Amino acid sequence: MKFLLVCLGVILAGLGFAYVQFGMNGFIGMAYGLSASAFNLIALWLAVRHFSSMMADKQSPVWQTTGIVAAFFAKIPLFYIAGTFAQRHGSAANTCFLLGMLLVYSVLVGRVLTSS
């Protein structure tokens, strides 16, 4: 629960920074970057968790495996689509899109370092 509150705080701080520093275009780019990266991490986490349980000889429905694999492979087109939409809003949105991606992965590294 504490980690989720930290994530929410980081997201709000990132969106606020983007809006104050770059305006509405920066806010939109940051939202695209945060959303695409968060989807990527959730899909990766589900895939690792699902396939590790399959290695422990636990049965799972075919639809569940198919959905997780589809979500895992959907991240590449999702990054392309989100990046294209951010590019339509100008260079500030591009910058904030990349900063949003960096912010999500920095939070993930921080989580790994604090949990070990």
C-alpha cells in the first residue's frame, strides 16, 4: 500500500512539473509516457508471474495465457502510438513523453533497490 501511495505521489509530481514547466502540451506528453510505461510494467509483471506459476506445474486457462502474451507484445505498438500522439503536440510533449517513461523506470529501480 505504501508503494502505491509513493507511485501516486510521483505521478502527480511528474504531471505537475510537466504542466508548470511546459504547459498543457507537456502535461499531455507526460500522461502518454506515464501511461504507456505503466502498461508495459504491468504486462511484464503479469507475464513473469504467470509463467513462473506455470513452471511450478500450476494449470491456467488458455484465455489467460493468451491475454497475458498479447498484452506483453502489445507494448511495442502502444509505445509507437503514444509517441506519435505526443509528437503531434510538439517538442515539449516529446520531451515530457520521454521524461514520463524515465520516471516510471526510475520508480521501478527504486522499488527494487529498497526491497532487496
